Amino acid sequence: MNIPFAPSKAFLDQPPVLTALHKCYVLIPAFNEGRSISNVINDIPKHLVTEIIVIDNGSTDATGMMAESAGATLLTERRKGYGYACLKGIGYLKARVTDDDLIVFLDGDYSDFPKEMEMLINPLVDNTADLVIGARISQQRETGSMLPQQVFGNWLATRLIKLFYRIQFSDLGPFRAIRWSALSKINMQDKTFGWTVEMQVRAAKLNLRCAEVPVSYRKRIGVSKVSGTVKGTVLAGYKILLTIFRNL
């Protein structure tokens, strides 16, 4: 059954977040997302963020131009890989942030709902969490937005994390927020498909306060570079499992 997509009731019920003491930076890794990147940037609640940074991961389309036109800071990382792009963004922020600043990771394909960002950062502002994952729960997920291999991969990965790291996640969703001090402690290293799971298992090992909030999810614009191909799916699955076991 298709679900009408609008900001969830949980989002609408949230009180205004106070960010006077917290700068918030949004990092968006993007590869050939020229059709969607403007939508993503335009939907970000501008009153919540200090700077929006798009990391163009070697696109061959107009991703970079569209990102700049929409008002984002543009970085370029030509080494292909989601992790490479994210690390480029982190490197850019090192000289600009303090421990209490907030970092939001968001994909450039318009599958997430940027307007729900406030839900992710509220637990950080309230100091009840260090890392918040946007969980793409089935009730708020558009039919067909996640392929069967993605659903199964998430199910398997989160159960392995619970088994080995004693922490319950329901998703490896890319829409997430983290305090800069926590991100620094985690010391991210992954360059490709293991980025999201590495952040979660390292946070668990460090006993950081982790939380999830349900977020809406829709079909992406364009074809996924990972789940959209057999090769991408296999490589991503292998890397996720390898990352879980490597960090034991």
C-alpha cells in the first residue's frame, strides 16, 4: 500500500529547537545527482543550519553547478567512494567547528525528507544523544523506495550489531546527525560502502549515546549507484559485513 508522504506527525509535534549555542553543518556527498541536488538543498530548513556543504564525488553531470546555484558550498573529491566524499567534508570542517557543533549527513538523491532534520538534531541539542540515526521504518517508507536486498541487508547488519556490540539499531540509514566531539572520537576511516555501519559500530564500542528517530523515505531520483546494480549490491553487502567483523 502506498503511503502519502508528508512530514510525519512526530516531526510536526516537535517543539522549536534552540540552536543559539550549536552551529549545524550539513554534509551531502553526491555523485551525478544533478536532477535532485537542488531539491535537497532547497528543502533543508535554513534557520537550523550554518552551512550546507556538497561534496561532488567526480560527477559527470551538472551536480556541482546545481549545488552552487542552490547556495551550497561546493567541494570536489575525485576519488570515488561515499566514504571518500564524507571524509573530504570532515576535513573541510576541522578548522571551522567546535566540539558542541552538530553535523548532519544527508544523501543527494532526494530520497530523504530534509525538512525532518529538526527531529534528528533535537536529541543532540537536548544532550540526550551523541549520534542520531534516521530510521527508515516501513510505515513511513514509500513502496519500492528500498529494494528487497536493502531491506534484508539492513535486517542482517543490525542484528549482527546487536549480537556483537549489544546495541539495538533498526537501520543503517544515511540521514543522520552527530555531535562533532563524537565524530572526532569515532575517527572515521572507511572510504566506500562501509561508512554508515562503521560509524554505528564504532559509536557502540565507545559507549556513545545512540538514538534513532523514524523518518520518511521515498523513491530516489535516478538510479542508485549501489543497490541499483548487482555489482554494487554485492560489494556493499560484503563491505558492511567486513566492517562489522573487523571492528570487533
